[in-house]
Amino acid sequence: MALVMLIALLLASEETMGQFNRRAIKKNNKRIANFRGRKSSFDKNKIYNSIGISVNALNYYGDIAPRPNKFSSDVSFTRPAVGISLNHRFGPRYSLQAQFMYGTLKGSDNKSADKGDIENGIYRYQRNLSFRNRIKELSLVAMFDLFENELTYINRVAWTPYVYIGVAGFLSNPEAQAPATDLEGNALAEAGKWVKLRPLGTEGQYSTLDPTDANYGIKPYKTVQVAIPFGLGARFKLNQVIDLWVDVGFRYTFTDYLDDVSKNYVGLAKLKTPLAQAMSYRTNELAGYPTNPVNSGISNVSVQAGYGSEYPDNIRGNKKDKDIYMVTSLRVTYVLGATLHRAKFR
């Protein structure tokens, strides 16, 4: 009797286990049938870093340009610049780039303006101003790729166009070469040297001006400035870890003093030093000028009518337009690899 009861119990247990297993298998099959897969976080973010070096060409757009047009520039004054950058990719199309760049902007009325152009060029030629500005720029820009990046940095796209926009801070301190003599013909100690223009106050920044003067209330401009970088380009994959970038962009600045030129001439006698006077008004350095002399306020010194003297129409520059510079870049970057976030999903 006991043997019969044991056999019955074993059969019941086997039936119960069989039903349990069938339910478990059915449940698992349902899970498998509904499984759609899940991308890793790295698939979404494609995170990696790269470091790069660039050679750049700088072009200046401002008051010392061939024509009174905000898009006028003299390509013969294209100057080189170098840069070092760090790029962080945080999405299939998006990345951030931090860059330090050092280069020079340059312009010259005498070499750029067409003195045969009686409508515009002749007036700029007679002004005869020039400058250079050694720019030190630190920028942060957001980049958007047209083509999505592949799963890993090794499998990134062969090439893609991109656009960028961001913010930049830069140091600006325009200079010019001093003439041999001051306006009275006395030799200048700084003759032939590049001198910083901001401390001279060439438009009356450090002078005592009358309320009726055109530049009354003028303040010294700042050497630290802000710009908005924007542009477009293309990136090419050279091998698994090296990319070549080519882009063209502009820096819209919030200053009109990249060239030390913006407002009106002031009476030369109100400027603080003979060097400031000589750097503010330079028409007399041209052979045959002044052709239409007027009194400058300095003994025995005449200036060209319309230049170097106080009058509302005697403008040195166009204060309504801010200065711009263009940056054309050729950059090579080296992929440093994925961040720790990517390593989590390897």
C-alpha cells in the first residue's frame, strides 16, 4: 500500500513540474517574440575626442579697405595664422571644438586704395592710414555634421560637410609704423618702429574735447574683445585615426577698432604728444600733399582739407559698421579614442 502511494505521489509531482515548465517556456517564448533589441548608450552618443593643429589664412574687413563696403577686402594682405584645437564628439552629428589661434590682420590705404577712383579710392588714398593687429583668439564652437557618424570612431563616415557657430574672445591691440618725423619735421625716436596705437588716443580718447567736438565723450577701446564665429566646411577621413578639415568662416566682432579707425578727426593740437599727432594724421607723408591746405592748429603745420582737423564732416572711419575678419582653415586632427563612457559598452 505504501509503495502504491509513493508511485502516485511521484506521478503527481512529475505532472506538476511538467505544467510549470510548459508555462515557463511559453513565457520565455513570448518575451523572445516581442524582443526588438536595444542600442547601447554609445550607439546614440558616439563619444570620442580628437586633438588638432591648423594653418589658417586671415583677411580683414573694416575701415582700412579698398572701398567703403563692409565686404571689401584686399587679398594681398592675407596673413597666416596657426591654431591648436580639441574636439569632443557627443552625438552622431554634433561636436564641440575649443581652439586657440594666433595670427595677424593687416591693412593699408596707400597700398590698397585706388587713387584713380575719384568717387571713393582717392579719399582713402589721401587718408594714408595703415595698421597691423596680432590677434590671439580663444574660441568655442558647436559643429553640426550633415552626415551621421557610424558606430565607432574607426567606422566614422568617409567625409561630411558641416556648419559651425560659437563664441570667441580675443586680444586686439592695433599697431602702425611710425614715420621718420613728426608733423613739424622733427625726428621721432620711434621712427620706423611698430608702435601701439591705443595708448596714443589717435581719435581723442585721452584728450580734453569740447562738447561741440564730433568725438566728444569718446572712450578708449578695450583690448579684450568678443566675436561670433560662424562658417561651413568639410571633414575627410584619411585613415582610422586622422581627419582632414577644410573650412571658411567669419568672426563678427563688436568693435570698430581692429584698425584703430572709427570716428572723426580731432584737432591735432588737442592730441597729447607729437607721436599721437603723427599717427592720427598721415596725409602729409604722401608726395605733393597737402594740395588743399588748411590750418591744423599747430604752428607752421597745414593739413589737407577734410583731414586732420576738427569738423563734423572730417571723418576718419565709419562708426556704423563693426569690423570683421575671415578665417580660412586647413586642420589635421588625431582621434584620441573613446571616453570612459564608451569603454563601458565595449
